[in-house]
Amino acid sequence: MLFNPKPKKKRNELYDREEELSALKRSIEKGVPLVVLLGIRRLGKSSLLNVALDESPIKSVKIDARRVYSQLGSVPQSALAEVILKGYLKAFPKERIREAIKGIRGVRIAGVGLEVSVAKGVNLSEVLERINSMGGRFVIAVDEAQYLRFSSARYAELIAWSTDELENISFILTGSEIGLLEDFLRIHDPESALFGRAHVKIKLKRFERHQSLDFLRKGFEEIGLEVRDGELGEAVDELDGIVGWLTLYGYNRYLGLSHWEALKKLKGDAKRLIVSEFSKLKELSPRYELALKAVANGRHRWREIKEAVELLEGKKIDDKNFSNVLNNLVRYGYLEKTVGGYSIPDPLVELAFK
């Protein structure tokens, strides 16, 4: 159902996004070597990717780079190689897998089910080269790919090499910390390995108001629940066009909560989640939280945000250091920079820091 809080896997679970889905599927089918899928948190990037991979005839594997990082504290080549080989194992006949893996240094297969084990010193480029040589297109999709920067491996250079040399392999990279992923890839930097390489960029936007209202109406119709237009309007006013929050509001109503109970529970749950997500950035500097609080409470210009943070800290801040704070908040997706100054793109993030 539309209000299922888990990432969607089938088209009938996905609301709209027809244009972005068509662009992603078209890129896969045309063999575009690199696709970058961007969007702030909770806009449905993982769902869109799942549906595109499910509907494409091209074999694929999906890797959650954030999960690898959370488990290992880095994203080593061996971890990616193991996930890629296991995905290849599921996608192609076992005889083909045995031939593909045979002789790769650091990779071992055993058992009737062809269990794959990968040593720490494995060379990922060798794994990719072997897969490519077997023929048959293969897509490697990396969700939250900005976490690839936590590695001694030079993944941007590896992807650049792959786009040049491996005609059967394509990469799809998603990122909710948009600035971090763009900084990591540096596609438009002449000194970057990826500069000038063929790629497609797809960016998800928040729903327009009419889309948010239609999403809620269709979701409630699906579960057979009548909801007043006034309640729908208030929910959209509170949650804007962030489909993840709209989904959780609908799910709370599905569980039997009233309009206000559903919003209250959602805001409480969202605040805990947002504070948890933000905690690692806060550990780097408490100034990040103070800057977000200033913006959440109505300061939007660079100077007035700086003055508010200085007042809270009780001391003057160097202009360059403060610009770095705001730039990093933009890179992590917590702020947007517009002609009018800085704003928080997610209404519940703004609420959490008020």
C-alpha cells in the first residue's frame, strides 16, 4: 500500500515519479555507465531505485553503503566485492559464477550453493574486470554512495576506470547528503577522474501541494478510510511535500490514530530520528546545532545567523570558519541556500531544532 513505511519495491506501491522512473530505467537500458540519483532525506530515492531495478531486464545488485559503514566503520573493497559477487551469484547461473570467480585473488567459493568468501586484500577492479569479461550487462547500484568516501580505496577513480574500460558494467549512485556526494565525485571538476565521463543526473524534488494532497487521498482510499479535506490540508501544511513524512502520517491513521494523534506521534518519532541522525555531525562541532536553531527560529541571512550563534556561544566567530559551518550544513542536506538566504528544506527538521 502507499502508506507502507518500508521502501517500495513494485510500481503499484509507488506514487507518481513517472518522469524520474522513466529517466532511470531509460538510462539503465541504454547502458549509461554512471547514473547519479539525488534528493534530500525521505523523498523516496531507495523506493524509486528498487522499482527501476525490479522492472529492468538488466541484472543488478544493490548495495547499502551506509549499512556497510555502520557495520565496519569504513567501506573497504572486500565488503563491496563480496556483496557484488553475491548479487552476481543470484542473477546468473551457478556455472557462470564458478567460471567468473575462478582465479580471482582473494576470492574463494565453496559448497553446493557456491558460498562466496572474500579476503581483505581483494582487488575490486579485478572482480569487476572478470564480471565484465563474462558478457551480459550488470548494474551495480550503491545507495547512500557518499559513504564510499570512508575508505582507503579511491572509488571515484575506480568508477571512472570502469566507465572507460568496462562496457558491460554500469553504476547507479544515490545520495541524500547531496553536497557530500557531489564533492566526492567532483564530476564537474577538471582535475577529477570523473570529469567529462558520460553520466546522467536525476534529482528528486519535494511533492507540490496538489501532489501531496492527492497522495494522501489515494492512500486513504486504498485503505478504506474517510478523512476530511481539512485534515488533509493541515497534514500537508505540517509536512510539506516530504513523501516519507506523509507516508508515516497515513500509516499512523491506518493504525487507528486520530488526525491530531497521528501528527503528534509522527512529530515525536521524527524528532528522535532527526536528533539521532544529526548526532554525529553535532559531535564534530556544537556550532552546527546552534546554526540550525538560528535558522529554525527565523534567521535566514548569513549575518543574522552568525550573530545569533555568537550570542549563544558568547564569543566572536571568524567569518571563514562560520561560512564553513553553513556550507557543511548545505552539503549534508540540512540547509538550502537560496536568493533569500538559508532555509531548512524539511519542516520536521525545522520543528526539531526550534
